[in-house]
Amino acid sequence: MKTVKDFNFKNQKALIRVDFNVPLNDQFEITDTNRIEAAKPTIIKILEDGGCAILMSHLGRPKGKQDEFSLRHIVDKTSEILGVRVKFATDCIGKIAEDAAHALHPGEILLLENLRFYAEEEKGEKNFSKQLASLGDIYVNDAFGTAHRAHASTTIVAEFFPNKKCFGFLLAKEIESINKVFKDGEKPVTAILGGSKVSSKITIIENMLDKVNHLIIGGGMTYTFVKAQGGKIGNSICEDDKQELALEILKKAKAKGVQIHLPVDVVGADSFSNDAKMQIFDVDKIPDGWQGLDAGPKTLALFSEVIAKSRTILWNGPVGVFEMENFSKGTISLGEAIGEATKKGAFSLVGGGDSVAAVKQFGLENQMSYVSTGGGAMLEMLEGKTLPGVAAILE
Ligand code: AMP
């Protein structure tokens, strides 16, 4: 796996796909600069080598050229974060981009205009990719958030750099982290899958069965499993048409020697609201009119015990409706248990959507070994897929 470490960028123009798809407010100010900060180490390494950096990214979902989606809005803040005055090209291909790239000196940074001003970007069009490629000497992909898309700047452009392409630090770290779980993870390996629905996690669950020793299933998915086994789940969320699938998963897990851990008790609510009446129930004895919205105390003790003896931990999905304060305790205490295990030397990866949001919201980010930066991309990795943006560099 080649990374920026494997190249000396002296007098080289690095064409870097970054993910600067940052949130902007009404005044076009960046409200979360994480993505820019995350790309900084890669850019700085290239500049310190004596190279220059040509940054390309998308921003939002423009329909053609729309000024509100122009990357010019982020130039000042990006300059401040990177500590270098960033130049801006008002187009990402053609004469404007070529002239700006040509005029670039070592130590300088150029940001190209929004790639998605051209429909060719998302189509992965070859000629557009070739025009992008003409701007740089070495291609670097550091945009994990779009690595699952076969777009021009994330995938096709790599074809024009047969021996001069590599991963940036950020993308490399994402790949290393997932490999640490799936390939060289110290045993026991435990995956914790929460979230609302079995249907959206089924491919991940199936992939996990070949890779982990323990599988903790929590959140809204619980009730489909419990009902399938004959339990009473009251008004809890359930996908009736997935009951058979749930039983099949349990059977497969047994055959493969994977230990499945499901909740044994829940925090029930008499409505889907933070102000609902609350009561603890056994997971298979939830009365009608009540629904399980969080993991109960016995469940958390059980899950914590499994986590404490794990050496590698993957967490995807909350175990309760963490958006409501009264039903967030399970997710928080699960996060804390993972934090404790991490302190004792386990490797922990949090990835794929809502668990990342939860970890950030509850200030648990620093207690995890790694928190993934790409929602959709991480989900596809968890499903066992090779991302096109990753494959394009490895080829
Ligand atoms: P996902 O995007 O599949 O990871 O699902 C995350 C969502 O699952 C969050 O918005 C949670 O509120 C929701 N969730 C977790 N536990 C439950 C539950 N017991 N009942 C309903 N929704 C839940």
C-alpha cells in the first residue's frame, strides 16, 4: 500500500483529492473545519518535501455552476488552517486551471473550483479525468468520504498515474484501521452493531460472521431477533419480514462459532418521546403499549463484560435512541466501556454514521483508538466491499 511517505515530492506537483465538502452557514462560513484539518498532514508533508499541492474537492450537490457551492468561500479559512495563503482557480479544468497549476511554485497550494460543477465528475468521464490528471505529476487520494464512488477525481483519474499514485495519510489511516479489525485484529474480536433496522445492516452482519468472535446486536434491530424467537416486544420497532432472516443469522453464527449477544432487558417507554414514562422490562416481556428505546442495566453489564475481554472492537450504530437524553444512557455507557477497554490496550474503531455522531456528542472521541471520517465509505468497507477509490490506487 503506497502512501505519501513513499514519495519525495521535491519539485513535484501533487494532485490531491481531498474531501473539503464542509458545512457552511448562511454567511458562507465553515461551521465544522474537521475535514480540512484532517487533510493537513498530507498537504504539509508534500510542501515540506519541496513540492506543491493542487487540491481538488466537491462541495455540496450543485446543479451546474452555482456560486453558493463555489469553493472560493472556503479559501480564507483553509489558508488559515494550513498556514499558507491558498491560491484559487475559478475552474477545475481547462485553461484557467492549467495556467494556475503551471504557475505554481514549490511550497504553494492551489485549490481548484468545485469538481461537481461538471456532471462529468460523478459520471467518471474519461476525458474530464484526463484533463484533471494533466495538472499534476503525482496523484494522491486523501478523500475517504468519497472513496466509495467511482467518480473522475476519486477513481478514474488514477489511471493516468500508473506508477505515481498513492494514499494520503487520512485515507491510509482509515484502511489500516479496518485492516486492524478484519485482517490482523488480535483476538477476541468483537463487533457491536446497533442502529434501527436489520435490513440496513444485513450485509454488514453477514460479513462480520466470518471475521469476529463476538457479535453484539443492539438498538432497534434487537426486537426483530427477539420476536423471531417468540418473545413479546410490545410496540417496539420490528421488521416482521426479516424475522426469518434473523433466525438464519443466529443459526449461521452458531455454525461459525461466533457468539451472539442480544439485550436481555430494555428501557421501555410508553411513547416515542423523551418525556415518555419509563420502565425496565425483560427484552422478551415488553407489554403492549410499551416500546424498548434503550439497553437496560443487565444488558449493559453483559455487553461491558464482553467488551472488557475483547482485544479488538468495532462499533457501528447506537444501542438506543441516543438523540433523546432519557434514552442515551445505554449508548454512553457502551462507549465508556469501549473507552475503558481501549485504555487497557484493546484496539477500537468506531465507524459508519450514527455511532460516530454519538461518540462526538458525548465527548468520547478521544477514548477510541480511531473514529472513522467517512459514513457511507465505512459502511461499504464493513460490508466487505473494496472501494473503487482504494482499488484504483492499489491496481
Ligand atoms: P442506523 O443509522 O441504522 O445506525 O440507526 C441509527 C438510529 O437508530 C438512531 O437514530 C437511533 O435513534 C435509532 N435507534 C436505536 N435504537 C432504537 C430503538 N430501540 N428504537 C428505535 N430506534 C432506535
